[in-house]
Amino acid sequence: MEYISTRNTQEIFSFKSVFLNGLASDGGLYIPKQIPLYSNQDLEKLRNFSYKELAAEIISDFCTGEFSEFEIKTIVEKSYKDFRVKDVVTVNKFGKINLLELFHGPTLAFKDIAMQAIGNMYENILEKSKLKVNVVVATSGDTGAAAISAIKNRKNMKIFVLHPENKISDVQRKFMTTVEARNVFNIGLAGNFDDCQNIVKSMFADNDFRNLINISGVNSINWARIIFQIVYYFFCYFKITKSNERINFSVPTGNFGDIYAGYVAKKMGLPINKLIIATNKNDILKRVMETGCYKPSEVKYTISPSMDIQVASNFERLIFNITACDSKKTLKLMNDLNESGEFQLAKEELQKIRNSFLSESLSDEVTKSVISEMYKNYGVLVDPHTAVGIGVTKKISPEENTVVLSTAHPSKFPDVVMKATGIKPELPENLKSILVKKEKYDRLPKDFEKVKKYIRERK
């Protein structure tokens, strides 16, 4: 498997380089030179695989040359041994709604599925290569907790996590700040998620600093995150279909990584009809779908904070795809965004997006009503992000043909769920200690140089 950058198709990269670098030195995102394509016969062979077997099969196709078959199987087995359900994820039906529950990992969010495996991949590669890295992560709530859980106490690694202070739930924060590990550093930034993300991107673009600390990243810009998220689209499809029928997936969307994994699954041959971009008031992707104009505005704070994002980093990968893998066009659009604060897609490019995607947004009030209705009608508690996915599906899609990705356990957002249902969702017993443990994190201003200095002194 060979990789290229969305901004330069001439240079070829190995999976190891893609994994350790996270972001290409030209500022682009890594992408496979050619995505594997499965025939109907291939899909039928995979249909009865367990989740772990399916993961090993799909992941191997993207990591050829780096890991042996035995190493991949070992990584998968180690990564998912502590999940609370046998097959890593579950699919449940509530009325016409199919819910794909992705929150059965150690930090109760879908990010665990990729992040636990990434932690084991790091350990394997760093040990073989005799390397050390400093992982720098921006989080809108769940990525940081999942990354810390995967990387804490591992050799040859330190992790620095930037979260927007006072803009994530208390439980989300405590999953990060109560971890006692000498290689973990939490930073509460005086800004929003986009500010955190911009600082991290600037570090990757600063070649001197990048080389000084040997920086690596596990945000959804890291292609490995996408690989592991592809798997549950296949697994869920096989669980709820009997033949080659086409279904939709509704995905609560912020940084566009999770739904882009679904797009890759579709390009690999999985019979997906539409991928539904379910969003809150930060509806930049809905506006793009309507007008073709990508123009970030002010971030609005909502009860679904992991989607309080205006710059969806992974959208660059989709742009590369719909411009027929034209790295010069992709670079021009990204430069337009940096220089003018927006870019405009051509009509034919917008139509290509509409061929695979739909989008709708949900207000906080409607999101609360969905949480209330799900409990009233089915006795199930859902978190606000999942509620956005459900509510958007009801607005724009035939429910019986759609799977909603349930991305977080409701106990990560207890106040919102309690207000909507009168029931306080409880953390699993083994995790309740985070509510009373002492927190440890450092507060920093929205200042690139000061964040760099903080990391440089602790690397």
C-alpha cells in the first residue's frame, strides 16, 4: 500500500511514515494512492466474520509492508480485549431506528475503537524502530480521553492534549485529567476547539519544532484513525442486511473523520446509498451542501459539544476525491480558505458530494426532545450527539433503511440527559472513580509560542 498527500501526488509514503507523521509536511492529509475494491464475492466471504476477524482483514489491506498477519491479529486482539461487549460494537433496533452503539470501550466513546488499536500500533512500530515520539492532540471532548487511555504508561511516548477549557462536559474532562501517568500532559486552552486544532496544525507545519520533539498525532487527520473506523461500517452492514441491498448511515459529524470512513467503505464496494451529515448549529457542512461555499463562521456552543467545530479538517480528503485526485486544485482551495476565509466548489464537484451525502442540522431544543422521546418510547437513554443523528434521520431519510451511529455513552453528558428525561445516566461501575479523583491539568492562553514552550520543556 502506497500513500500520497492531498497536496502532492508525486511523493510516495509508506504506512509507517503516514502513521508516525500524522500530517504531511506540505500541510496536506495522507491518503492511499489506490483504495482497495471488494467485489460482491469478497463481501460475501466477509459477511460471517467476527468483528475482530473483519478488523484484521480490512486493516491488513491498508498496512501491507509494515505488519505481518500475526502482528495485525495480535494488535486487534490486544486492542479490543477489554471492551464491554464481545464484538466491540452492538446494533440495536428501536422502532424503525437502527442504532450502531460504538461506545463500549474504556472511555465510552467511538474514538476508543481506533485509538486503542493505534496505541498498540505505536508500541509495535516504536519498539521495532527504536524511536521515541511526542503525540500532540486537540480534542473537542472525546478524542483526548481515548488517546490518553490508549497511550498512558507506554514506553517511548509522551502525550500532550489540548482541550477548550469550560467548553466540554465535566465528565469528558475528568476522563482526561484524572489519569495518573507520567507520560500524560493535559492543557486547558483559553479558546474553542478550532483554536486548539489550529495550534496543533501549526506545530506540524513548523518543521524545526516538529523535528525537535519528533511530533506525532492521533487526531482524525491521522489516516490510521480512518482505517479502524471503516471496519464498523462493514460489520454493521453485514449484521442488518441479507443481500446486496443499499442502506444509509446517519453520522453525528464534527471534524468529518468518522463519516469520511464511511465514504471510504463505500468506495471499497460496500453498498452504501447515502451518508447523512448530522450536525448541530455549527452547520458549515450543511451550508456547503446547499451552496458549494465553504466559509467557517463563529463557533456556537451547544449541548453536543463534540460537534462545536467550524473547520472540518477531514473535508480536505473529500475535496481531493471529488476533484479527481487533483492535488493542485486541492491546494488552491486550501490556500483560498487560508487567505480569503472561504472557498467555492464548482457545480460538478458539488454534485459529486451530493451523490453520496445528505446533510441536515438540529437545534438544541429539538435535540432535547429526541432524547426525551427515545426514553419515553423505548426506555433507552441516548447522548446528545446520538440524538442529533436520530433527529436528522427522522427529518430527511427513510428510517428503516438508515443506521444511526451512536457515538457516546449518555453518562458522558449527564446534565443534558437528566434535564430531558428526569433520569441521570450512570457511569459503569469501574469508571465511577473519575468523578471523585483529583484533577490535574495546566491552563494556557491561546498562544502558539507559549504552548510550544510548554511542550518543549516537557518532551
